[in-house]
Amino acid sequence: MGLHHAEVHPGNGGERCENRQVRVVLIDGDPLMLEKLRQKISHYQFDIAAYTDHVRCIEDCTAVFPAAVFTGLDLQGMGGEEFVGSLRESGYAGIISLATFSRDTERIRAAIRAGADHVLFRPVKDLELEILCERVGGRMREETHLLAAVKEILQPIEQGIIILNGSRRLMYTNNSAREILHAPSDVEVREFLRANNLASTFDQCRSARTAVTYVDCTYDGGRTLLGVEVFYLTTFPCYPVYVLLIHDFSNWKKLDDLRSRFATSLSHSI
């Protein structure tokens, strides 16, 4: 099996229990190394997924966008530096930490250039791992506090707004966006994002800082045309975010004409 998943349940309490919803991914060609690392970080109450298959790992990271990925330099069928590059190319913007016994400076430099945030030398010291795990958990706690402030500002606004973090994980949806999407919960919002395959729009947005597209949205009892503007903000506190503005064209009397006009405008802007 290429995947071992273990959801670690809360222990004796304390602040670390706030990490329960923080997903981290472990990948290594050696299952024993995976298990050893999983045991070492289990008390942080992370939701842990461990892989030996790099292809499956990249696919799942693209879909779920964990807070952090811990990888080795030598994987099955792929070098760690290649894996890091592939993960970054897929759009993953979370923390990537690489651990290795190797002292091959060229490969380590290549991994850093490809997008690795940290390189730890095995055997990894407990203090180094503790500092890294605290950073992962702390980053997510900062996100929680920040969203509380953002919610007060954006919730009453009539404009539909969705915010994703740099790893494209859903952070926030205001009430207007939920009404437009007919999405009462985050599950339906995530399904909307997944079903409409906005990856190319996000990629364009990262280079141009803004992008626009439109989607035919279907839901129980109806169908409507939505305009989606995507902004990539690198000045947001703590980390980059994607801000999606959702425009509802359902009340437009000449919907077919609007589709044509919007598509023409879109092609010109691209």
C-alpha cells in the first residue's frame, strides 16, 4: 500500500490539542522511517497521512493541501529534490521539510532551490523537530486568530467572497458567497472549487496577481452563470492568500448574450 493514514486523537489536553485539524503529510521510501517519524510527532495532535508512493502523495496534496510535508531525500522512483519541485509546481505553498542522511551538498542545494523550506540531517534531533512542529502548529493558530478578525469585516458584505490560503485550502466563505453557490457548509464550497477545476486560473493569478473566469454552476433545482475574479495577495499578514470574488449573473435577462460577452471579455483579458 502506498498510503498509511492515522488520525491522532487528543491526549491529555493543553494548547497542542488545537492542532487536531492541522494535516501534515509524511513521505519516505522507507516505511520504518515513516513510522518512526509518525511516532515522534504524534503528541502534537496532527492529522497525519504517511506515504511511500510519491505520485499518490502529490495527487492528495493537490486535493487536500496539508499544512506541512515532511519528506526524505531518497524516495521510491524519484529524488527528494525532484519531489519538492513537482509539489511546488502543483501549486502547493505550505511548509516542506526535507530530512536526509546524505551530505551531498549539490542535491541539498537543488532541493532548496526547488522549494524546500528546511533541511534536517538524520538522525534528526528532537529539539529541531519540536521547533519545526511548533512552527507548523503556530502558523495554523495565527490563521485562526486572523480569520476571526476577517470574519467581522467581510461577513456583512453583499459581495460573495471566498478566501483560500497559499496552499489553496479553504479558509473562509462569507454568507453572500454561500447564498450564491447554494452551499450551506464548507463541504459544498470545496466541492464547487474542486468540480470547476480552477487550477489554471490560480496559476495565472500567481503570475499576474489577478485572473478572471466564469463557470456554469449547477445545484439542486437550478443552474446559473457565475463570474469568478481571483486575486493573489502576498501582502496578507503571515502568508499569501487567494481572494475569490463571486459574481452572480442569474438575474441577467439575456443570459446567453452575457455568456458570449463575458467569454469575449475573458479571452481579451487573457
